Amino acid sequence: MKKLFYLSVITLLFVSCNNNNNKIEKATFEETETNVTKNFIGNNATVYLTAQNTDKRLTLDSEKQFTKANQPLETEIAVFVNPEKKFQEFLGIGGAITDAAAEVFSKLTKDKQEELLNAYFSDEGINYNIIRTSIHSSDFGLGSHTYIKEGDKELKTFSIEKDKVKRIPMIKRAQALIKDDLVFYASPWSPPAFMKTNNHMLQGGKLLPEYNQTWADYFVKFIQAYEAEGIPVWGVTIQNEPMAVQRWESCIYTAEEERDFLKNYLGPTFESNGFGDKNIVVWDHNRDLISHRANTIFEDPEAFKYAWGIGFHWYETWTGGDPKYDNLKNIKESFPTKNLLFTEGCQEKFDPTQYQRWSNAERYGNSMINDFNSGTVGWTDWNILLNENGGPNHVQNFCFAPIHADTQNNELIYTPTYYYIGHFSKFVKPGAKRISTTASRSTIESSSFQNPDGQIVTVVMNKADEPIAYKLLVGESEMVLDIPAHAMQTILY
């Protein structure tokens, strides 16, 4: 039996920002009957476009129509979509509200604050639904701090009062714009200094064995405190970048140490405190060493039962390295019930003259397409907002964000990265299923999802210096499209 779905009449509003001037555009999709499995012939598709050296930024660019497909030739470039082959369920896309983001946000006028929040978290913007934050401090803030007085082994002084000043109010305002699919999770950068081998929050060190239980209890107190503020906690990662000795807050766990902390302390402590439903994400570091961490933790039955999945960053490419997408695919094949979550990425080495550098956005596009095609369920950017210096950061580790604030002039600076992320986050809905998508040439990259209402979202990226004509083939139907040089398209049908 043919499976049919209906695209209801819906209105999409989105922000098109050029030179910091926001223009609201509207597109209306008429009700159509579509054969999902085979026949799209005669049905329309709507194409959104962001392209370098144009004014197109998530712009409703064209409407196309499917015709009967012909066998593609070897000389033609094609994207092949098969809605019959479905894979992982989409969790969402978002970014981190750090102390730095909250500090910069507090310096904006109320109207600019509203613009920033709507640009990220509303239907008018790009529909973020994931928020990450740090458990006490990270490098992106004005300094190091914890939630207890130094040496308080019993956690009697635990308090999140510092977070209540700027960070939590910003999180709550973002939360209010997200519908019913908020994913809020937290990561520690370092335990308090007295719990560590180096007696310092910076420069690595390890958690002392005698504080394993105390540190697990600290996680519980964090969840209790944030949920008392009305912020439901979806889950935690065990440690941000557990194999990196950083000049900022950091802490080292070998794979065996993280496994044992999970199965002997954190997992049981969550369960005994009624938090067995909270999701625990392991690793939270780069793709290059991820397989060893997955093998060590997921092969252990006790650790396996407590781990929701494994998180990863992209910084193995800092020096031009291979992003190792195959490692993700291997984990998904090896442990199909465990989830992959991109937990952090940003463009390093901030340069205030390079806000509009297109390669920054293309790094995001390449990562998102390939991470999702490798089985990733959700994607979390790093800081959602930084100032005109790429901070604040208390160890001068300045970076780019999708949106920067010029705090001297009360202006928001939208980078191409913001729009590239939006080509996914604005249109793919939580609960969507990734569907089979491949390209006949490496000159273009593509991924597709089918939303819960049946609508298909295909994202195509061209990193080449020339425009590319290609065919989109779905079952017995095809559509001829053109994508400009250095551009991203989202096709809705």
C-alpha cells in the first residue's frame, strides 16, 4: 500500500541578516498530497539558499517541481535520496550558554537581547532546542570558580548563587522560547582544586580516588539546584576533554578511569537519588581517540547500562588533521544501541577582521553533514555569543561564535556560520529520522531527514569555486537544481 502524507499549510518566518539589519521573510507551503515512497512527480519543492558573494542568507530562493526520473548519466552530478531507508532519530541542534555568553548578553540593551534569543531559539530564527552549560567554571568566563568553599568535603556550602546572577536568567529566557523538546545538559571542566592530584583547577591533574563519591554527589547537587530553578536537566557528560592537559580548567581520565567512575560512582549515585532517567554521555572529546574510549566503556556490562552514548568534539582538525568520521560509523556499527552526540566545536584563533570568513561556515557544514551521516543524533555548537574580542576568556583562549556582539556599539554581528547551522536547525525537527542520501561526486555533500509530519529536508553544500548543476533523485522522481559556488541549500518537499 502506498504511504501518503500531507503537508499542511504552514508559515515559516526566518531572519535574514545582512550587515546586522534583520529582514523577516515569509514562505507559505500549500497543502499537497505526496507519495513518500516512490512518486513525487508534479510535486513542488522549496529551496532555501545561503551563498558567498550574494545577499542570500537562509533566503527563500526558488520553487522547483519534480518530474519523472531518467537514468542519470555518468557525466551528471546527482544526489540520491531513499526515504525507505531510515536511520537514527534526530535529537536536535543547539549551543552553549557559558558564563562568557551570559556576560556579553548582559551588556546588550533589552531589544538586542531579544533579537539574539529569537535569532537562535524561536521559529523566526533557527530553532535551537539544545543548550549546554558548564558545571561551575570553564575557560569562557571571567575566572575560575566552584559551587563550594575550597576544602568542603561534605559539600555543605554548595550553592549556585553565582550562576543565578547572569547565566541562569539567560538560560531561562532561552528555555521560554523552546517548545516541548528542550535538551539541557551540563559538563564539568574540572573538579575543585582540593579534589585533584595537582591541587589546581587548571593544567590537568586527576580526580583523587578518595573523592570519587564526593564528586558524584556534586553532580547530583548540580542537577537538584538547576531543577529547583525550573530548568529540567536532560543529562551530563562526565568530563570535558578528559585527555587534554589545558592551561584552563581540565582534568584527565584514562578510559579505564572514566569507565570505573561511571559504573562504580556516577551511575549508581544517580540511581540512588532518583536520577536514573538522566542521560550520561562519556568521552566528550575528539574523534581521533573515540574508538578506544567506546570500546573500553561499552564493552563493560556495568558501565554499558549507565551510558546513554558518547560525545565528541572536532579539534583533532586543529592542525589540518583528518576529522575521522569513519570512527563514528564504526562506533555506531559496533554499539548500535548507543548514541553519538556532537558536544562542542568552534572556530579557533579569533580574528576580528574575519567575521565573514566563509571557510568557517564550511567547516561547520562539512562536520554537520558528515556527523549526521555517520549516525549522530544531535549537534551542539560552543558559545552562542561572544564579544568583539572573541571572549571573555580568563586564559585568553579567544574563539569565534556564530554571533558576536560589538558591545561598544550595541550591535550583533551575524557570521556565515549562523546561517549554515540554520540550514539544518531551522527545518529538521526533533523526532525526525535521517534517511538514505548519497552524492555521485565528492564536489557536493548532502544529508536528509524526514520530519515527523512526513516532510523531507535535504541539505546540500557546495565548497567548490564554481556553481554546480545537479539532479535530486527521489524514487521515480527527479528535480534539476543549481547550487552556487560556496553555498548551502535546504530543499523541502
